[in-house]
Amino acid sequence: MLFLSELQFTNLSNIMTKSLPFSVRFVILVVICTLLTNLLFAQQKTISGRVIATEDGAGLPGVSIVVKGTNVGAITGADGTYKLAVPGEKAVLSFSFVGFATQEKTVGSSGTIDVSLESDTKQFSELVVIGSRNSSRTKLDTPAPVDVISVAKISQNMPQTELGQLLKQVAPSFNSLKIPGGDLASHVDAVQLRNQPPNQTLVLLNGKRRHSSSLLLVANNSGPSTTVDMRTIPLAAVEKVEILRDGAAAQYGSDAIAGVVNMELKKSVGVFTGMYNTGFYANAGLAKNKDIDKFGTDGKLQQFMGNYGFALGDKGGFINLTFELSQQGKTSRVPKGGYSGAVFDDSYLNNTRKDEYGQTIITNPELIASPDNASLKTDQGLQDARGLKKKDFEMINGLSKVENGTIFMNMAIPLGPMKGNEFYAFGGLNYRNTLSGCYYRFPRQQDRFLNDLYPNGFLPQLTSNISDRSLTMGVKGKAGIFDVDFSNSFGNSKFGFGMVNTMNASYGPSTPTTMRLGDNNFIQNTTNLGLTKLFENPGNGALKSVNVAFGAEMRIENYQIKAGQKESYTKGDYGTFTAPSDNYNYTKNVNKDVKSEQTIKTITGADSTVYVDLILPYKGDKVDIKGYSPNCQCFRGFAPEQETNAFRSVMAGYVDVEVDVTKRFMVEGAARYEHYSDFGGVLTGKFATRYSIVPDMFAVRGSISTGFRAPSLQELYYAQTSTGFTPGGVPFDQGYFTNNSTAAKALGIPKLKQERSTNISFGLTSQLITGLEVTADAYYIHIKDKIIQTGGFGGSVIGGNFSNIITADGIAQFFTNAADVETKGIDLVANYRTVVGRGGQMTFSLAANWNTVAFTKVYPASLNIGANNTLPTDPTLRAQYLSDIYLNRSSRGSFERGNPRQKYIASIVYTKGPLSAMIRGVYYGGVNYYSNYHETDDITSPYADYTLGARATMDLSVSYQVLKALRVSIGGDNVTNTYPTKTRTDLTDSGRFAYDNYQMGYQGAYYYARMSFQF
């Protein structure tokens, strides 16, 4: 199935990845998809009408209308109207909406069917797919907390246009913080639950495991992690999202330690829904930020998405298609006044630099032309003479520029006359181009500067060409007494990395300035077989019901790293001198300022450094005089020694039994055995229960479970080198090394092992009055052997064999099982809907999360320290110094205190006829920033830490149904224009940075306008 699924995409992928412009490629995809679906279109009858509430006659938006016994359906618009293509006059329509009694209507000969729904508090909760394998459970009936978010409904009133960002604003424990800056993490949207790393959350699509991105996030507040990229799933394709906030590894698989996110795709037919969004960031709102440089407007968005479904045949088959095309500009936020450090140094200003042959390099021709102009010998004077401004040296310190195009499909075809038998398929194609900036390279940085190419320095920019492909196919039906679901899901994520406006200084002027850095590729194929059966009143009524589910799963994963072009990872010979004869005295013959360093013994026996003439013993001997930096600037290309092609297989079997002992009391037990080809087998389990103290009004629930997560292939095999900078702007090479690398063995870094977890939760559910539902759940998560990213070990600092592998000014980082981590918290969710006046509806929502995260036990490794180390000699200081590196003080601080310990979300939505308005406030508790750097060069001085105070933001939107087919919305995200606490001055690198990326991020207010279509 893996080969067949991949083959179906191969030809199209080859076409689409050629040199056609992005917009042209996307239009081709849309046209192909439309032509294919028109071929499948069948004759059908169109029904329209309006759904109202009986009590006040107001139109009900968001009502689900389904052709009974099929997957064909639609939802009502803002005024309660709908249109639906049905198989024929005998079709039965089911009208359902949360809080109202379901009604059924036979189509008959009429083309119009109007329905009046009556309020029913027992119908207030929606059916859920996750948290229980009993298909009749609602979100209040489950033994674990489940949030059900109607994306199709609320997206019309939300400023957010991406699925992950929308969910962050409505779910208390969900987070999807965009990463700004030059790191690759800014190129994907991650998923987080309960402040756990993204790889602790299992993501499902239509109940099937979704593949992760090939990218390993190393700049993540909760530790290094892989993630499902939420940006690959278009908002317009999703009907609803279910978020299970509980450990579920025994039910769904080893990733589900923090919980599960399931996205249900749309099934509607006969109705086109489209949306055009435009927006921008601006330093304007209820307050203006006076601490940052003016930027006018940036991050401009242009987005168009559409969804349409076709009926297939007259038995309820359908195919629902979604497309999205968007382009968003970059953003950048720097402190007021911008960069305040040096651009040119004295050697540049005074033309005193020499090449390897001793010839003067003219870097300041203006001074030669005007030797009496003293200002040209100053940094600011030369900038003025060249018309340079501080803004010319800024980084792209914000969100990346993104071009995004997606097609998604969801379909089902009934098989035979038996109800429920069907073939189904869903999947999509996503193509995305991104551009982000790195640190500016200044002329004063002589080892990474070429005057011939960039006389004023340059800003390297990192690009990624991302392609994501997925396809799930399966059949559902009956096998004896059991409902059977057999499926195969294929997913592929590929990142092609590149750099523009860059160079490899060691190649000199012949260096390429645009480079291909290599590829990361991840393939996942999952084959799943599940069987379920609900036994009603077994044992002659001794029990109310027993739901039995069991099945098996096989998953194959493949992770690849492919090398980039040669110039991106090698050192050239530019700046190297070759001896023309034996015993050649370079100092005497070429450059008297170049000496050779030697260590000699003094009379007392102590070592002393002296400088003598540089002599090359033999003709043809080479010496690197200039020391130009090798590799592509900013991000070294993947080298052949970093290439990998790693495979893993996972076999699993599970059983899940739910027993409704009585109408008020239920228990659930689940067990799962998984065997990893590289980590062996493990058995996980879960026990859950729920008791209704007052039927349909008040209940308690709880669960306890165990979990297991093997390190991802990315964590095991990712290796890369890039350039880092200290807070003072000093560059250094930092490398990520695998745990089986020579560097890891020399230092004594142990091999990675699996994480194990224990989850405990206890909660209350309440539905005391009509329209009000409240849930409160406390949780405890303990993770043993948590994988973290170490700090940077310097070669010269550690000494020994390690110093022969890592350059003197470079550092090495690793992933290691360094600690046990404990998370405690409480989630509160309350929703209340009521009628206001005649025809008006008001919905109040409150969600809150309180949490703490702490390292409860650490496992320091026994490191191999060389005798020639430069560590502190004091034993206490030495131990603390090594501990702060191994446990990575900054990463540990981000994990423990980098996410708010309190988060509150409150919203009010008002609808009346064609008008809808929304106001939402989000409160983020304070966080702490822990630095790896001290306030001074003295390691006994305090660390450069600081506290970011609590912040609150407000979203506003107003929409109006201008025409039957057109709705217009305007509004803003963070209209309070709230920013985090400013970064410490000594951490800004002379005014390059204004903020660290915590809480709601630091982009400020965003304003949008939207047109929504439905016809």
C-alpha cells in the first residue's frame, strides 16, 4: 500500500515541483481537481429552505443537515437558510443542532423544506469520535475531557485564518505559537497540549493518524520536537475539531501522552462556500507601542479558499473538495532606534587589511578620494557618506514570508445495499515556499566578509520549499456482528532548504550567493484494522451496555537527510598562501605582521607563548592566512556524512472495553501492545470511569493511564551545523550531533531511550440549567526520561579527544534523556447560550487553564573531561557549570516557566438576523526567561534572567449578511496592540532584538477584512 499510495502522487508531484511559478502551479491543481469531480457528478434533486428556533422564530446558523444513511450533508448559513443536493424524493433529511431536538423530514416532491427546531437541554452536547470508541457518546458523557469546536461555524467570526491559530484562541490547553526569526521552526505551525512538546500530542484526521513534518523543531519552548504541521490542512476543509485533553496512548498510540486532536473534514454537497481574506499588522489600536521602530504596516495577507461537494450516484456517495491559495508578507520588530553597534572597524575604515599575498585591500575608496575628510575614518561618517541608515542593517526579526497552496479531498461511496458499507478516501497536497532572515553579516566580521561581493555587509536569507502529500483509503462494513474499518494512510513531508543573498567566504568572489542546502524527507505509512460492537443490555439486562473494540496497526516510517551542494558545506582555499620554495619565510617576504605562535618552557619550567616568523618548510606547503569562514553563511548545508536513510516499523494491537453498568455509571479499560523495530515492545494501559450523580445534570469522571514514546527518527538521526551569536554579537559555529556520533562518544553522551509517562485526571461535568454546560478537570502528567536538548559544549572548554572533533570556537549540542518532568494543572470550560430580545442569540464562553511544570529528577551524564580543559578549577563551580550546560539552563527554564501558568479565554458572540459580532479576551500569565549567559564574563556573576509580566489581548469582529450569498466581516486580532515585556538591554545585541517569543508573541495588532460566499 505504501508503494501504491506514493505512486499515485509521483507524476503530479514531478510536474508541480518544476520551475513553473507558484500561482500557475496552484491554478493547474484546481483545474485538474474540478475536471475530475465534474466527471463524477450525477443527477440529483436540489432542496432549499430555512431552519428556525421554535421559541422565537429566529434563523439558526450552523444546523447540520444530513441525508439519512449517507454522508451527504450541508449546514445552514447565518440566517438559517440552506441548499442541498439529494439523491431523490425518497431521501430523508435529518436536522440536528446542539441544544435542540433532532428532526427528520422526507424530501417528497417539494423543492422547499422549512424546519422549526425545539430547544432540548439533553441535546446540548455533540457526539464525539475521540475519547471513546462508543459512537453514541457526547462530549459530556465521555470519561475524559473533550473540547468540540465547530470550525465551520466560528471561523466566520474569528480574525485567525489558519487552523492552529484559531484553535489557540478558543481551547484552554491548546497552543500553536508561531516561531519568528531565522530558525526553521518558523516555517511550520506546531501543535501543543498542556504545555507538553508537540510530539506528545497525537493528531488525527477523520480519526486516522496524521503524519508529522520532516522538520525537527530545535527552537521550541518545551523542548526539541517533531510536530504535525497544522498549516498543511486548510481551514475551509474542516467541519469540526475534537480535542481530547487526557493521556490516551493505550487507546490511540504512543504519541498521545498529552492528548489527541482530531479534525473532521467536511462532507457537504451542492453548496459552494468561499472566503477571501486580507489583512495586515499595524502599530495601532487601543494603545501604540513607542518602544519599537516604525514599520507602517507589514505581514500583509492575501488569501482565498473555497469548498464544494458533489454527490456521487444516488446512494449517498459524495466527494468534497477544498482549495486554498495564500500569500503573507514578513514582519519585523526591532527596538526604537534600531541597531546601535558598529558596522565598520578600524581596519576597514583605514584600508589596512591585506590579502594572503600582502597586498592592501581597498575597503574605503571614499577615504582615498577625500583623504582630508576625517569623518570618513569614523563608522557613522562612512555610513552617512554611503547613504546608509540603521534600517539597512536590520534582521527580519519577525514572521517569515509565506506562499501557500493546498488542495484537499474527502469522499465516500456506499458499497452494496447494506447500510454503513462504504469505501472512503481523503487526503491532500500542500506546497509552500517560505523566506526568513538570519543575522546580518557586518564588514567588521572579517572572517565572513568579502568586499568584492558585499561592501556594506549582507543579510543571508533562509528559504524552504515544502511539499506535503497525504492519502487515506479504507472500507467500512460489517463482518459478522462487528463493525469493521480497514484503512491505509500514507503521508509524506519534504523540506528542500536553500539560502539566498549568502556566500561561502572561503571560496572568495567565485562563491555562489544562492545555494541549495539539502533536503529532509519523512514518509509514514499506517495500515489499520479496527472492529467494534455495542452490546445492548447484555446478561439479560444485568448491564446497560458493553462496547467492545479491538484491532491492529502496522506503521512504517522513513526519515532521510540528503546533502546540499558542495559549496554549502565545504571550505575553499581562498585566502590560502602556497610556498613558492623550501623554507619560505612568509613573515619576512610577504607580511611582517603575520607571525607563528609557539609555546616554550621558561627557566622556571612554566609554559610561555612567543611569536616567531612563519616559515613554510617545503615548496607547495599551504597555510590559511585569512581564515575565511567555511560553509554557507547562517545555515551550513547538509554534508554527505550527515546523510541518512533510516527506517522503523511499529506493530501494535489494542483492546478497548466500555461498560455502562447502569445509566449513571460507566467504566472503561484499554490496553495496547506496541513493538518498535528499534526500541522493542511495551504494554500500556488505561482505566477510566464516569458517574452521573444527578442524571443529565451533574457527573464526575476520572482516568489513569500509562504511556510510552520512542524517540522520533528525526531526534535519532538529525545532524546539522549553523552559526550562532552571543548576546554581544560574537559568531560561533554550533552543531547538532547524533547520539551515536564520534563527538557524542568522545564526550560521553549516552544513547537515547524511550520516554515513559503516567497520566491521572479527575473532573466534573455540569449542565444544571438550559443552555449552560460547565466542565472542570484536574490533571497530572509524569514523564520519565524526558528528552531535552543540551546546551553547547565547547571543544576548548572540555578538552581531551572532544577538542580534536569540535573547533576551538565551536560548540556541540545533543539530545539526551536528562530528567523526569511533572506537570499539574486544572482546565475549566463553561459555555452558556441564551435568547436576547426577539431573534437575537448570545453565547458566552469561558475557558481557563492553571498549570505548573517542574523537573523532579535529573540524570547528569558522566562526561569525559580532558586534562587540558578550561573549566573552572573550583569543584563546586565546575559541577554547576557542567550541569547548566548538560541540562541546558535556558531550555529547562523555557520548559518550566516559559509557558504561562495561567491562561484565561472569555468571549461573547451575538447574532441577530444578518448581524453577528464577537469580542474575545485572552489573558496570559507571566513567564520567566532563563539565560545561558551571565551578566558579566565572570561565571560567578548572576545569569542574565528576566521576568515577562502578565499580558491580556482582545479580539473584535463584526460581520453582516449583505446578500443571500455574501457576508462581509471586519475586525482585529490583539486590537489592544499588546506586546510582551521588553528584552533586557544586554540581551538585545546592540538593538537587534526587542522581544523574546513568549505568551502571545510580539507581532502586535492585526486587522482584517473578509468576504464569505455561499451559493
